[in-house]
Amino acid sequence: MFAKATAGRKRFSRPGARGSSRRTKVVDHALTHSERWGSRRWMHLRMGLIASVVLLGAGLVVRRAADLQIRQGAELQSMAEKQYFKDLKLTPKRGTIYDRNGSELAVSVEVESVWVNPKQFRRAGGVPAQGARALAQVLGVNPERIAQRLSLERYFVWIKRRVSPRQARAAKALNIPGLATTKEARRFYPNRELAAHVLGFSNVDGVGIEGVELSLNDELRGSERQIPALRDRRGHVVFSEQLLDGRTTQGDDVYLTLDKTIQHVVERELALAVQTFEAKAGSVVVVDPSTGEILALANYPTFNPNQPTQAPPSHRRNRSVTDRFEPGSTMKPFTIAGALASGAVALDQPIFCEEGAMDVADETIHDSKPYGDLTPAEVLAYSSNIGTAKIAQAMGRKRLFRVLRQFGFGSETGVPLPGETAGILRHYSKWYEMDTATIAFGQGMSVTNLQMAMATAALANGGRLMRPVLVRRVVTTDGDVSQEGRPSTLRQPVPPRISRLVRQMMTAVTSDHGTGAAAAVDGFLVGGKTGTAQKANDRKGGYAKNSWLASFVGFVPAENPRLVISVAIDEPAIAHYGGVVAGPVFRKVATASLRHLGVPSARRSVVLGRHLRHQREAAQARREAMLEGKPGTATSPASVRPRDDSPVKSMLGRTARQAMHEAARRNVVPHFEGTGIVIDQRFIPAPLAANTVRSEPPSLGDVWFTLAPSTPYPTGAQPANSQTRPSLAPALYPEHQLQGGTRGQSGGNSPSPGNRWQSSIHPSGSAHVPGNGNLWAVAGRSRP
């Protein structure tokens, strides 16, 4: 176009023409505008094309971004997180178990576990047999088993879990390729055997196996959770906010109703009684009757929950809730309470006891001695089988069955411990004619020790059967209380008035001439009942001739009971009466527990405490002088002779074990002072009332043995002859050595020197000091 315009301009131009210049300018101006318009259009076109391409590209980008962010956003985010986040599977550390006062009973601590990558081990040239031998030397593992694991085609195998810090350091020092350690929680019981049957134990994976560890496993273990953690290119965890909070990896804490101090006293006295009387086993339950809280529950033999596999299964059995036994005479208070509540008998109604023998069906029921008419209170005090059977016959089998069921017999108590049994109490429709009589005094049925404790607590607290409380509260990691054990009344077996009457009757059992005099506590009024039951013969049927279960159940103080203690000793060999075997255990546990709880004695005085303190110091001086072998402090065996009317032959020069056997054979209560062989022996007969008749033969009296080593040895040393068992017999009867302090008996009866637990302080204030061989006080008893 530009060329054509130029050619046209040359053709119309004339030289010398005056208007040619003007025309040329007009044409030039017109062409320039056209050119400019065409160029602008082209530019607009190009800009439009470019803008369209840009917009199209932007649209595609936006569309792709929207597709990635909206439609595929969640999937892509998950893919990204899998690359730089790692889900950690956290197994929470088990919660801590405390007693009622916050003392730790079971804790979890971080320890190291050793593992190996077998493939990495072999790639580095490791020989499985050599590596296994090296690990066996420092970790104590089986080398053959470890060598087999090192030969596996795996990336991970355990060598030994939860090792000690010394073993972990020794394993690392071997520099074995592929060996590493990891942190794991290990259950630890700092008090060893204390409350072992209640706590139970957990396995290597932190799962409860027995006791509270099993019944509250879900609460203690917590729940496994997955938490995200940032990791580097090698897969190692770099950071996780949730790992900073230790509470996210811990189970709930459990607070029990047990009292650590009372539990320790119970286990100590129970073990001492079982060992001294050479019994098969034993159990003790201590309950607060007003709330139903279990303050102590112990069994013997016991085990160490830190090493449970080292004890046989029989030692790990919680006998207080799993073992059944025939209660014997301890069932009589419940029979009499039911009869009084139902109106079957009156409080002052005389019951003729057939002069000691009564035929029922084809069998004959006997009492230890014949007697005639007795009131229900006397039937209980003298433990008459015939009187109790007649009371049950007046009630009828249906009402007897119902009242025993009301007291909880024949059904589980509901305590949160595994393996609890309900005992045996058959329905009354299946009873034979003899069963009504025998079940009334505790034969033909079976109970657990915990059932007996809870039923006695119902008599002690006004007739309310409480649900046993073992777990006081469960506290979460946030400090919230998820569970709380509150006192709960199941039912009212008898009215409060009947409960009060029977409670008063039971105090006669621990009086001067009662079968439970051994259970009397200085300064407190005690109510209780002894039980001496023959065990059934599982092979031949009937009852075993020389197999007994001695028991005592009672409460203290009787006016306002704070403690209910049930003691059961299985198959004692030296003696088998409940008052002799189980009564002292009750007394020592009650004395220490009342002191620990701060329960004041109603009959304690400053004068009495001062007198006992002086007598204790004098007795200790005599004992130390005797052990040091000072002349004139010990009487020669040849110069001392027992009384002529003593039923016990002379045991001078014999061991304490032989003296105890002889006293038990003669139905005489032994007292011991010192250790070694017998150097002095003195017998004091027990006065008996003319009408005292009991199903358990009363003791003929008391015999005091003074012991001394055959050769002098320093105080605290043990004699060489192990048969004397110096650490058992003298320690079993600290109350035998205590003859001071008020007994807490009702009525203000004057004490009598014929009873071994009789107070030597008369109401008038005068003191009666027994003769040689009588130690007056034990540290901490009857202080002002």
C-alpha cells in the first residue's frame, strides 16, 4: 500500500505547478492515517490473541488448582502427611495404685528392653551363635533360643524385655550390629508381699492377671491411641506436641480402702500364727462396719508380686474370697439374731438342752458338758450346740434359710476381686431333717472369710448389711474422679434393737470364762465368737478326725464398733481351738489397729500407765540380766519344781516347742518368757463357774515357762539349736506376757489370776503380781 501511494504521488505531480505541494501533503496525510489504523488493528488483534491465550492458560491453572484443592484435596493431604508424619501407637503407662492415705502400692517405671534387627546383624557379618553367647552372658537369656531368633528373616525380634539399667549398658557395650534398646513401662510393687493378694500382678505386656490389676485392668491400663509425629527423611521422629504431655500416656490412678499400716500388722501376725501352730494356711479380713470399707485383707502363704512365677499357684490364691469352709460356732450369733427378730424365741425364754445329748433323726448332737435350761444369751455364751439347734427348730427351716440369706451367706459379696465364690447354702427345700439343726451351728454349709466379716459387721453396725468397698476412687489423668466407692446398704437383716442385743451377748464370749478370752483387748470391750470346726473328708466322706479349722470373728469397741476382724486358721497342728489359735491374732491386730486409728480407751488412766511402765522396765532388766548370765538372776532347773496338782509334767530342760506341745495336749494355756530351754515352770488353775458348760472344752489353767539359753549369748542373738524356734513361740504370745491393764469387761467384775489374759489391776487399784516367769508389759500397750 505504501508503494502504491508513492507511485500515485509521482504520477499526478507536475513540476512547477503551484498547487502540487498542497495536494501532495493532503494525500500524504490520508495515507499516514490509514497506515496507522491498520497497524493499530493488528496490534489489537495480537493483544487479543495473547490475552485469550493467557486467559485460557489461567483458566486451566485455576481449574487444575480447584481440582487439586477441592476435589482431590483430602486425598493429596493424606498422601503428604504419610510422607512427613508418622503415626505413633502409644500404649499408656499403667496407673498407680494407692492405699487410703496415698501410699504407693503399685507403680510403673520406665525401663529398657533389648531388641535386634536380624537382617542387619547378618549383613554386617554377624554369626548368630556367637552373638547369642555374648548376649546370654550379660542378659542371662537362653543362648539357643536367641541364636534361633538371630537367624530369622525379620527386621525386629526381642532379646529380653524390661532389663535392669546395668544389663542394658552391658548389652550396648557389646556393639552388636542391629542391636538397640527401647523404653517400656514395668510394673513394680515397692512393698513386696504387702497386700499381694489384693493387688495381684500384671504380665510383661502390662495386662492385669490377678487381683485389682485384673478387675480394674481397663481403668489402670487406659486406652491405646494413635498420635501424629513429624519425622525426617530417614523416618525418625522429630517432634510431636502430644508427646510433651505425659498425661496422654498414663492410665487412671486407683485409690483403695486398704490401710497400709493395718495391712502390715495383719500380715505379720497372721504369718506368725500360721508358722507357730504349724497350720496349713490362714486368712484375716478387717472391715470398718459403719461403711463396709475393707481396711486389710491378708492370706498366708503369700507371694511377691514382683516375681509371681517363683511362687506356687496355691500361694497366689486369695483364700479370703475363694476358699470355702464350714464356719462352725461362729454361725450361732446369726441363728439367735434371726430367732429373736422373728419372735421364735424370747430373750428370757428357757431352753432345755437335754443334759448334753439330743437325738435328731438318726444322729446325736452333743455338747461338751451336760446342762439344763439356758436362755438364748447363755446358749451363745456357752456355745451350746443343742441349744442353738432347738432355737433353729423353733424358727423352722424356711425362716432359718431366709435369715442366713439376708446376712449374705450363699451369695457373692460383690467385692471387685476375681475368683470370689458364693459359698454353699442349699435351698431349704433340699434340707434333710438333720440339716436344720446342723446348719444352725455352722455345719452342712460353707462360707468365705469375707462373707463372715461382712455378716458380723451387720450385727455390729445396727443390723445393716453393707456392700464391701475396696476401691475408694478412680482418678483420671485430668484429675477427675471417674469412679467413687461410697457406703451402700444392701438390706436390713435384723432390726437395730436385735442387733444391739446380740452384740451385747457376744461380749460374754471374751469374758473371764468365755471361749474367746484370748481375744480380749486391754482397755476395750470386745464382742466376738470362736469357731472350731472339723473339716470334711473329701475322699471318704464325713469329717476328718484330726483336721480342723480354727476361727474367731469379733468387733471392737463393742459400745461403738470401729473394727470387725475375722480370723481363720486352716488345719493348725499344735492346737485347734479357735480361742487359742485365732483369738490371739484378733487381739494383736485389734490392739495395733486401734492405736493406729487413735481410738481412745474408755478405761485408761495415768496411774495404770505409770504402773505398767515401771513393771515393763523391771521385767526388761530381769530379762537382760538373765541373758547376760549374771549370778543369782536365773533359777537352777534343779531347784524349781512344778506344783504337785499341775496337769503338765515337768518340762524343765526341754525346748519351747516341746513345752507348747505338752501344754496343748493337757489343754493348758502356755506362756513363755525368753528363749532357749525351760528353766522355770509354774501352773495356775483357772477357776470355773459351777454352771459353765461349753461346746469347746475350757482351759484347765495357765502354765508359765521361763526360758533361757543353755549357754549365755548376747542379747538379740539366736541359740544354735534351731528346734527351739526362739523367734516364733515367744513372739506369738506378747499378750501372755502382759498381765497389767484393765480388760474392758462389762459389770466391773474383779479379775482372777486363773485366766491368762486376766487383768492384774483390781478395780480398787491394788496390783496383783504373778510369780516367777511373768513379764508384765509389752512396749506401747496401755500407755496413759
